[in-house]
Amino acid sequence: MLENEFPPSLNIEDIKIKISEISQKPLDLHPQEFENVHSDLNRVLSGIDGL
């Protein structure tokens, strides 16, 4: 999957799950995981009218 593509069904609930799973991953992966979440949030929120 290309970086600028995301699953069409990606929503806020999916992102909340991703956030909760970060603590289960090795600490050195946390920064990249939070960057991924930030990117996902930007894409999902940009799909909302007026944002």
C-alpha cells in the first residue's frame, strides 16, 4: 500500500484501537507508531466537511 493510500473503511474507532495497541509494542517503535496515527488522523479528519 502506498503511503498516501489508506483503507476506505478507516475511521476514528480504528485509530483509537491503534492507539491502545501501541503500549503493547516495543518502546523503540512508539515514535513511528504515533507518526502513523497522526497521519491516519489527518486523512480521516480531512474527509470531514469543513475541516
